[in-house]
Amino acid sequence: MRPPTAVILPGRPSPLGATADQGGVNFALFSAVAEKVELCLFDNSGRHEIARHVLPEYTDEIWHGYLPDAAPGLLYGYRVYGPYDPLAGHRCNPHKLLIDPYARALHAPHAFDPRQFGHGDNDHTPDLRDDADVVPKARVVAAAFDWQGDTPPRTPWSETIIYEMHARGFTKRHPEIPPHIQGTLGALATPTVIHYLQRLGITAVELLPIQAIAQEPHLAKRGMVNYWGYSTLAYGAIEPRYLAQGDPSEFKAAVRALHAAGIEVILDVVFNHTGEGDSHGPTLSFRGIDNASYYRLGAVRSHYVNDAGCGNTLRLEHPQVLELVMSALRYWVTEYHVDGFRFDLAVTLAREHHHFTPEATFLKAVRQDPILRDVKLIAEPWDLGVDGYQLGRFPPGWSEWNDRYRDTVRRFWRGDFGMVADLAFRLTGSSDFFHHRGRRPWASVNFITSHDGFTLQDLVSYNQKHNAANGENNADGSDANYSWNIGTEGPSSDPAISNMRAQQKRNFLATLLFSQGVPMLTAGDEFGRTQLGNNNAYCQDNELSWLDWTNLESPDGHALFVFVRKLMYLRARHPALRREQFFHGRPISDEIVKDITWLTPGGLEMTAADWRNAGLQSFGCHLGFPVDAEQQQQGGEHLLILFNGAAETILFRLPPEAFGASWTLAIDTAAPTPKEDDGASFTAADDISLAARSLVLLTTG
């Protein structure tokens, strides 16, 4: 490729990044410590430098220049000259080619190379090896795309059902997806994927990180890669491995197709740290541009604050770093039409002076932003810093991953005693955490499993993690799984064990879909995906992590899929399962019946003594709903959900006639799902048999 021009003009300090217009491309880079910045241009292979220009202007800590005749497609990187003094927090090293923090595309995926280390044999001397040939180059992009009138679905929170998926793992082994796009974002646009999600009843897909990924040295030594992607390299660029043709428009087409099917797209984003790691990690971008501005440093300035547990922490309190994050978020919404974000380790983003505050600058900035305040915002409400667990403390406008829900539901169905009172809170939207400042039940994102931990199949098949394949001596991954293998560790051919495992999966899924709040299902759980007991498959980019779609065609997998579809139908049909207000235990309108009534197995309202009974494992809840002609058409009848977490069958007496004269069985997790028109019927005060460890849903007849 011939250089666009031999002359670089002053250009503009704004916007940051590479911005193309009809005459050329403007380049702007923030660095408060640089003494000189070189713009390096490369041929289409990215291996050969074809020109180098010193950015001629420095305005308000922004280095900038304009290249006439340059155009989209141009590959570039930076060399930053400045102090290398780790004890003062500075790590500039012009021998390292650096990726633009505002890069909108990379020409190739990152592959670790020892030459990418910015430090020498010790931290106090720079490494003098040039690494330009092994660093991904930023690509100047054009924004043109035909959205064909795309309109975001804007599904109300109360109607949202989230499906967490890894885009590569979801499609990599799908037999009906063309081989050349398997494992890519473009595969999400295929009719096969769209139809599947619609059949299942999903309203939003939550994609594990799709931003460009930095591969860590310790994984490279083991011949592995960071599969999950929580090691971001460039916040505005898609991971090149996820694009079949290298064109970011492939993802735009997927978003457009999902929107046309009424499905929203939520991105899992990682702004708590970057892929450069700790002081022993490579110098790829931020570290070499302005280390002390981009990262929170320790009392010893050569060390990094590590609230995220991944080696470094992004310094969002710096205005230019905050601008980088806000710009990236707005870019994904405006340029890719995404519908929301799930923020990894979000407590880190809201720390000021090392402590979490709901009034943090970042949270305020998002709340007032005219583009971001209307999209779905989900916080992972913890990190590894001091007082890192902050469930329920994020401000209005945010929903939160509710791990308390996960653990309580797991423990109840495992048979742990003393869980009923806590489970009652989890079933009703966790009002003990979220019922303040006008927040609603959808502030709680409920889940039984996620990418991090056991799959649903493994949750009922393993008592211990089996992570040896990760090469970390089984020391990685959580030990607090609250799982139960039903008597045998791993696969079993014993029909009794297999049947109880299937029943437990139905219990978990029914509990999830019948709880107030926003349910999140993990991809593959609906047909029994397994990771063979690995609860931390972050580095397993292989068949262990990729969905095996043959499971869906197996008798057990198909039966579970049909069961999940029935649960989705029932949740959509009954507004009482997706209320927009918290329960208050008060009468409904002029009725005697309250919005919620908790029942003992004897059919009586639970007392304070019942709640204190640690041995109680069986209970019910009656969900009242105002009934008129219109609501009846919407399925607004009363519901009765009965839980038996005990190891033996019990008789449960239905409540008096005031709660409902007749009842129809909709779901019994101890048996195959009945058809819509053949559910058993019961009348008030009847005794109903609840099998050991089972859940029953009854609707008013």
C-alpha cells in the first residue's frame, strides 16, 4: 500500500481516535506524559510499515494530526516517546507499537509474543525489542450500513427473558449453520438461530464479551486462549475471530435480524480492567500511552490497584478515561444499535477513593446521558476489592445480577434446612435488597447458572469441580457450588439417578421462570449441556465449551427443551408471574385475598413461628391478581405455587374457597408436562400429593 501522503497537517484534537472524512483521516490521541507521538502506517498484511509521521500538534493533552488522502481501511498504530520510570508510574516505551484506545476495528486477533513486554529482565529497565510485526493494527473504518429501518424492540423489563450466550460457542458446532460462519457473530443472523430463540421464548440475548481480546502470557504458555473474553484489548473493536470476513457489519446484520424477530441484544462489557494485566504483563496500548492516567496505581507507583483481580484497574475517575468508556458505550448503541450492557465487576467502576458509592461519577454520567439512560443497564454488583459485595446498592435505572438468588435456590433444592424464609424473598424479587428508591422487581436479574460455574446439567451431576483441563491443578474456580450429584459423581446409567437429575433440572427452571424479577437462562441449559464438571471453562475454546446440538435431539434433551418452552408460555400468559410492583401482603381491591399469601402444607397462612421453623422444607404461595373481564382474557387469574424440598412425598391441602374454588394443574416437575387441555382439576381444601423434591403450579379453573 502506498502512503496516502508525505505530509501530515495539524488536524483537530477532537474527536479522539481515527476519524475519516471526504478529504482524509484525522488522528487524535490522549497522553499527558508523552514527549512525542509517532503515527505508524502499515500495508494490508499489517506486518510492513509503509510510513511514519510525528503527530504535529499537542492541544490540551491531545496529540493530533490530519492525513490528506487517507481513507477507511488504512492500518495504523502509535509509538509514544516519554518517561520510562515505573516508580513514578510511567511506562512509555517507543519500541512497542501501541493500539489506539479508540480503535474501531483490528486487522487481526491478538497473539501473545514475548517482545510485547515493555519491561526488560527487571521492571526498572525497558525492553528494547521492536514488536510492530506481532501487534494487531487498528483499522480506519467507515460507518455506512443499511439498517433498513431497524427499530429496537424496547421490551419492557417485566417481559424480558435473558439468554446468556457465548456467540462463538453457541454456533460453532451447529450442523445447520454454514461452516464458513460457524462460531462467528454473523451466524446469529441466520434463520436457524433466530427461529430457535423465538421457539424458546427468549426476548434478549446477552453476549459474553465480543470486544477485541488480549491473550494472556500464562495461557499462551499452555497453548490456550482466553475463551470467555474478559480481557479486553480495545473497547470499540470486535474480536476479529468472531467475524467471518473481518467486516464489523456482520454484527450489525445480526443485530438487525434479531431486532426484526423482537429480540434485544445486550453486551457483556469489561471496563474494570484491561488485558494488559499487572506490572509483569505486556505493553499493548494504555500502559505505553499514559500508564498513570489510565490505571489506578498503588502507594508504590510501580504496582497496580487490583480490585478486579485481573492485575490492573481502569482509572475511571480520570476525565479522559471516563470519556473513553462513555464514548465506547455510546458507540455500541448508536453504531451497532445494541439494547443494553451487562457490566462485569461493576463495583470497580463505582469506586471513588477506593470505596464503592452509588453516587460515583461513572454511575451519574450514565444516568444523565441521553443515549445511555434508556438502554438496559445490568451490574455485576461485586468485585475483589475492600467491601466488594454491593448487591442492591446500585442506583435507580440499574438492574443487578442476583447471586443471592442463585445460591438460595440451589441450596433449597439440594435439601438444605433453614432456606424457606430466604427463598420467599428470592421468589418475590428480593425486595430485601431492591425495594427502595422506587426500584422495581426487575432490578433483580435472577439466575441459577451463568457462564461462570457449573452448567445446569453439571449442577445436578457433580459435587466437586473438575477443572484439571485448565492446567491449574484444579485450584481455579469456585468451591461454593451448592450442587448435588444425586449419589454418583458424573454421568450415571442408574435410572433412579437420571430421573431425579431430570426432575431437579425441572425444579430449578420452574423456580426461575416463576420468580418475580428478570430470569436469565444460560445457553444450552434448556437441553442439558455439560462441561464435564468444569466450573471455570474460561480457557476452553473447544468442544468442552461449544454447545453440542446433538443433545437437543436426544430424548432427555428434547423433553427438557419442551418443558422450558411450556414454562416460558406460562410466564407470558400469567401477569402475576411478572409483576411490575413488589408484593406488600395487602388485600387486592375489595377482595379478602391478599396480593400474596404464604401457606403451610396444611393450607393455612404461615405464622411467625412457621417462618422461624428451620426444619420447614415445604410451603406454598398464593399469588392474587385483580380480576376483571380484560385481565381474565390476559390470563390474570390467581396462581398457587407449591414447593416440596423434602426427601419424601407429602400431602398439601389447598387453601379455602376464598382463594379459589377450583384449580387446574399447569406444571408438576415430578411428571412430564401435561398438555394445555388435560391438567388435573382440584377444588378448594383438596389434598394434593407433592412428590419428594417437586414443584407444582396450579391456576384457577
